[in-house]
Amino acid sequence: MKLRRSIWASIAVLTMAVFWVGPLITGHLTAHDGLLDRAENMLLDLRILAFGTLTTPPDVVIIAIDDATVAAAGQYPLARITLAEIVETLAAAEIRALALDILLVDTTDAQADHRLARSMARVPTVIASALVFERGGEAPPVNMQPNAVFAEMAEVGQVNIVTDDGGTPRHIPMIFQGSDTIEPSFALRAVSLFNAAPPNFNGGSVDTGAGTQRLDRGWSLALRYYGPSGSIETISAQRILDDPEVAMGLHGKLVVIGATATGVGDRFSTPFDPVFPGVEVQATGIANLLDSRGLIRDPSVRTLDAAAALVLLIIAAICALRLPLAAGSLVFLLCLSSWLGAVFSSFGAGYWLAMALPLATSIPPFMGMLLFRQLLIGRQLRQLESARQELGRFQSPLLAQRIATDPSFLNQPAQTDGTILFVDLSGFSGASERLGPSATRDVLKRFHSGIVETVERNHGLVLDFMGDGAMAGFGLLADTPNAQAQALNCAFELVETVQDWIASARLPDMGVRVGVHCGPVVLSRLGHDRQQQIAVTGDCVNVASRLMEVAKAQASVIAASVTVVEHAQGYWLGMPRPNKIVETEIRGRVGRESVGLWRLDDCRAAVDQGQPNRDAPDLK
């Protein structure tokens, strides 16, 4: 039954782990990571910084409308005529493609607009359009398309990007779903013009003519930054205006024109740079497409992430629920760190494998299952301790402790020297007849309790209860030179304790007798393999038991062999001498035994005097 409860509890814990992991994996597979976004992006930035800057494709150049350009023009946006001059100079330099990251939505001077449009016609050009979303996102976005004058002379591409919660651009969608058309992105259109080849989407990738780039969900390019602002070759537009010869070095290149001036245009934070112009983000996407070095995070990579997360969850469950705590923790940490190491290394090849997902799907369940296991183990230990304590009641605490620390104790019988004490109530049969079963049981319980407390106080152990009597041993578990003195101490105290109890219980017909003897005994386990008890056997035990008969015959309460008396005197200066010593036969035994006898009054006097040797330093 306990095993079944444990199994069901484990299943319940695993079910809770699945409920925790399921939404995380589902969100990851559908690119709706939610809670993991921020953590994953932080871990991504660490990888980007760890691998450092990359070389940029030489074919991409930024013409920046920077502070110098705006200062010389005296305005922003630049006049269309100024833009026309820049484009005409680039066209004369025979650049291969032009990407104009400027929204040319409105109409200005008609002559200037037409001149700019005609300049665009001289070189393959893409100009920017943008989806503008209202605050709150309830209304449909406004599509900011370029003026028809320009749209007739150039291609159009959407410049929208996807940022994370911290404002860092992470993805550039390659296509946008319009009201009735599908529009390409600004970056994809620029690369298509540069390669003079339309893009070809195949499965989860796009072939740009220069290479194949694997895309994330929603046909998005996962950006890989080359370095801080300025990593992609950047030339001030004012230099082009001041010295057209500068443009001659741009022959055959893809030129991106955009604003970098202070307070003008978009600004973003990237792993390398807290202030990164929007035109450089677009240029980075264009460069990623040209050299196929955008981060690889397509559905197959996300599926691998999910599979790894599930495998780590299974490993976590096995380690937490089946292996020893130390070994399980070590195995789990080795598996998790090995996978994270592989994830980190694969980033060098451009693979964006998730780090936050395996951490989130394995560590919390592992810790939860460890906690569950510890609680379960704690409960089992409490049950075992309770059972041990209850079972310990069937043996002396000293014996129970010895067996608990040494389960093999007495697998083989052991002979030792010890001192055996028997105590018995006289007149008990008549008293029990008068008291009845229930009251008799209460009387015996108080009697036995007094015996245990007195024997343990004298460093002995109660070996057995026999109805109205008990057997105790001294010096059985360790070499105790003063065991005989301990036993006699105990005998005197038992007599007074029992007599006081008899008086308080108003049982005048009852009395007590004690027999004590020492000698070789055999300790062993008796019984069946499945049910045993510790037994002490030998002639010493039989003699100690028969000495109670001698005490009765001699009208005494304590009968101890002279051997016990002589040994005790060596450790008990001033020990009360026996009232008398007799030579007597022991029933069932050949020969006679010298026995010392004490009457009740002698016992009371001995206890009143106190026995300092009972707790002497040499007591074991």
C-alpha cells in the first residue's frame, strides 16, 4: 500500500512538472516564448559578446545623414534636391543597388521631387515604407507608403523590425501581409536588387541568389550583429556632396542611405552599443542576407530545443526520484551543463539554440522533485523512527541502539561474563484474583515501569518481563568491572522502590524478592529468522533465578551469591554487609552455593546511605 501511494505521489509530481513544462515548450515552438523572452535575450547577448565582433561583408556601405550633413544643410529632413544630388553622385559611381531608408511620403517642391525620382531610376533602388501602429494596438496599422512619384521609379520595402522587451532589434520579417498583397521587407528587396534575382522561399528558408538563409517563425530573419555602431563601413553624406570622387570607391556596392544624426531617426540598443541607428539595423539585416550569417533559428532548431528540454526533464525526474541525492544532483548538473556547453559552442556556427528553455524546464522541476523526495523521505524516516521506537519498546533501549547501529549483532552467539538479577513479586497471585484483569494489568505496568527506571539508572538493561517478575543484566554489552556493585545497588533500590509502591497501592499482602548471581553467560538470538528475541542463557541465569527461592526460604528480600558480594566489595567501600551468609543447595544444581542475604530493613538503610560508586568514572 505504501509503495502504491509513493508511485501515485511520484506520478502526481511528474504531472505537475509536465503542466509547468508544456506551456513553455508550446510557446517556444510557436515563437511565443512569453516569460522566457527576457532571460533568453540576456543569454543571447552574452553569447554575442563572448564570440566578439565579426567581419562585415565589403559589399554593404552606409551613407549617413549625420550631424555634419544636417548642419551643412541647415535642416532635417534634407531637401529633396539635396537627396537627388547624393543619389545622382552614387549613380554616376555605378553602385550596384541603392536602399533609401527614408520615408518619402509627402510632396514637396514638384521639380525637386521629380529630379529625385529620375535619379532613382538611374540605379536599382528600394525606398522605405512602414507600418505605423497606433498606441494600444487596437486599430489596424497605417501603411505609410512612399509618394507615387517615387514609387513609380523604385521598388518599395517595409522597414518594420521586431524588438524585444528591452528595445533591442532581434528579427526582421522578410515578408509582410498587406490588405490584398504580400510585401517584401526593405532588406530583402535591397538584396534582390543587388543580386538581380528574386528571392525564393523554400520551407523555412529564403534563397537570395547569394546564398540561403534559414528563417525563424513568421519568415523572420534572426539578426546577428557584427559589432558596435560603425562596424559596417559608413561614409558621411556630406563627404559625398563635398567631394563626388569619394563615391567612386563605391562602384559595384550596395549603398544604404539613412539618418544617423543626433536626435534624428530611430535609435536602438544592441549587445555591442546602447545607441545604434536604425539605418545600421537595416544594413545589418542586408549584410546577414548577403553573407548568410543571420542567426539560424528555424522551426527545426526550435524543435531541437523542445526535444532537449523534454530529455532534460526526463533526466531530472530520474535523477531526482530514483538516484541517491548526491549522485543524482551530479548527473543532472553534468547533463545540463553538457547541453548548455553544446548550445554555447553551436553559436559559433550561427545556431541560436535556446538556453533559457532547458534551464526553465529542468531546474525548477528538478528542485521541486527533490523537495518532494526529501519530504517523502522525511515522512518515511519519521515513520521508520516511530516504528523503531515502538519496536524498541520490546527490547532494552541499550539493546535496541546496539542492534540499530550494528544489525549483525549476535548473528553468532557470544559468551561473556555478566551479572544477572531477577526480581519477583510475592503474593501476587492472590492479589490479582482480588483485583481483576484490568486492575492487575495497571498494577503490573506500574511495577514494570519502576523496574525499568531503576535498572537503567544503575546502568543495566532489562532483558525480559515474566508476569510479576523481570530479569535484568549488568556488564553484558561491555566489559564493566563493577557490574556486581551496580547490580547490588539496583537490588537495594528495587526493594525500596517496590515496597514504597506496594504501600501506596495499598497491597499489604504483596512483597518483593531479588536474586543476583554472576558468571559466564551466552548472548544469542533465539526464534525464527523472521521473528527473534535476544536471550541470555547459562548456569548463571538459572542460579540467579533460583536465588529468589533461597531468599523466600530465609525470610529475606535479597539473595546474592558470595561471588557477587566479593566482587562488589572491591568497588563499594562500606557496602552493607549481608545479614547472614548461608551454604545452601540450589534446586536443579549439584553442589552447594554460598549466599549472602539481606532483610528489608537492611535494604532501606543501604539506600539511605547512598551509593557513590554507582556513577564512578569506571562505570561503562
